Amino acid sequence: MPKSRNRKIKKKNNKKSNPKPYEVVKSEYVQMRNPLPEDIPFDLRIEVLTKMGNDATVTFESEYKKLLTYFEEYDPLYLCSFCSYYFTMQPEGLDEEAINGCIDFPPFFLEILQCLSLKQQRCLSLKPLNHDIDNFKSTVSNFCRSQSSTNLSLVKGAKNEDEIGAILLRAEMMGRTIAIRNWAYVSQMENVAYELAGLIEGKFFETLAFRAKDFLDILFALAGLTEKKVNDHRAKTVLIVKAKGYNEIIDKYEECFPTVEKINKAEREEFWIKCGKSAKRLKCLLLAHSDCFLYKAFTHNVSEIFDYLSGKIAHNEISKILDKVSYKFGDLADINKDFIFLDNPIHSKPFIKIENHKYFSAIGHMFSHLGMDLVERFISTDNKLKTEYISKKREVS
């Protein structure tokens, strides 16, 4: 049958539909093929894998040097906050990994960034990333991802196929488990931490002069407080985007961020002309400038925490507890970059003290994971307390 010239052929839509929050995402099975031929000679296999590992080491070293230059040029709090806000935040109920098959910028990268930001004193710069955003993101990603591949060079010492298999298995296990966090739901993680802390509540206070429950209350509350402040920041930017006319746009920006210096009518007109009288360009400039305030969403002062906890814990108690789990800029100047992936020091001190009674952390998503570990780190500082804790923990296991 001849085809009509006017007949419209419907094209198949191969794009995945956007899932709704908490909707089960159906995934297809994918076959992972061996990149090397099965009949490849032993010596050649060693050579190929060793080269892959050596190439990854070169990338790891070069990206590390490049990454440190960003901390010298930009405010580290700005960099950490920017990455957390733009690269890791997801709407509630959506699983990026289930939808796309991978996570573009794993939250684990934030842990590495916060650690490296403590190698030097804080750079007090207001310079925005702007055109360097993609370069910075790829530098962080290349640095973190190449680290796992450096282990491939370990096959150089293998004497047979079995030893190669063991080395590759070990390398793969390390690579796939290096960023596992929260082995249960958040509420379950928190409940377990409270239960274990309650086993030696009295002795803990007698030994360490603060309550484990108070510490957990503060830690878990700060995850919620950070989320609230991030959402507040986003709501402000939405108001700016919805504004119409350059006067309304600037009015809304000055209202949302009252610490900025207000400009008069003549200065507004000059600014408007420099933006090419484009509302879109004006909004983009103001939104980029608002990123300078992002770090405030991840920074909490003691009074703010006191109010958020409804005054349950005294100001001085909050400061005393947070000081115990905080670093200052420059504290990790001598840290070995090769160790931070398996033994990141910020897991024991997840905060940066930036001023008296002010604390920053870009890893609030980890607090439910760290709660129990941090309590046990405190316990391990006293042998008698540790012995009693292990005994009581054994009884309830």
C-alpha cells in the first residue's frame, strides 16, 4: 500500500519518564563485559592492568595539585557549600542512582573536599566560580574516581592468575564500599545510637563531663537545621526568579539578603544598562552573587542551635560538645592524601570551627551514620568506660 505524503509518522519516545517521589523505579539488567580478551597472555594482562593503574596514579597526582589551587583562590566554605547545594541536593523521594544508574557527584566527594579544605588557612575570597564550575566539578570527580583505579598497579607483583584475581577482587571491594554510608534508615540509625549511648549514660557523664544523649541531640538536630536553612535559601532564590522588572528584582534581592549594600535609583539604572536591559541576565548575576551566602546554610551558631533545640541544652554545653568534634583551618596541613579515602579524619571531627560559637559542616547527610561511631570514639578514650560499655553491649547483642 503506498504511503501518503501527508501521513505523520509517530516517533518513539525513548526517554525515561520522570518518576514521581517514592515511586519504584524499574531498572533493566546490564551485562558487565570483561574489557580484556579471555585469551590474553598472562604477561600482557599484567602489563595492561599495571599501565591502567599507573595512568590513574598520574591523574590522581595532577588533579590533586589542581584541586589545592582552588582552595587558594576561592573560599573553601563557598566551594563545599556550592558543591553540596548544586551537585548533591535532590528532591525528597527521588533516588538519582536508581533513576540514572549512577550518581554524578556522590556525597562522598564532599567529605574529601571538607578534609582538603583544612590543609591550609581559610582564603577569605568572594570570587565566584562562574566559568570554572565545570572545571572544578570535573577536577573533584577525576581526583576521587582515579584513586580507586590506582590500586590496579598492585597486580605488578602477581605471580599467577589466582593472585591477579585476589588483587582485583580486593581492589573492587575497596572501590565499591569506600562510600557506603547509613547501613539502615535514618530513624533506625539514630535509635540504635541512642540505645547504645543509654547503656552507660551515667558513667559516660561522670567520665567525660557531658551527656552522650545531649551530643546525639545536637548532632541529629543539625542535620534537620541545615536542611531547613537550605530550603529557606532556595525559597529566596525562587522569589527573585519570579520577580518582574529590574526594580522589583533588585528590591526582592535586597529584601531576601538584607546584608547586601543597597543601591539607589541611579545605581540601579546603571546596573540595568550594564546587564543589557535583560531581566534574565540580571537575575543570573544576582543568583550567582547569592551563592556567596550559601555557606550560611551550613553554618550554625550556638544561639541558633539553642533555639532549634527549644532550650533543652545550655549554650556553654553546646559549645563544649561541638568544640570536641571540630577542626580549625590548617589543622590537617600534614594529612596524607593517600589515606583520606579509607580513614578520613573528618569522620571523627565533622565540623569546622570558623569563629567563636560558629560551626560549619557540609556533610550533614552523614550525621545519622556518624552518631554511634562518634559516641564510641568518646568511650574509647577511657579504658574503664570502654570495658563497661563492651560488657553491656555484649549483653544486649
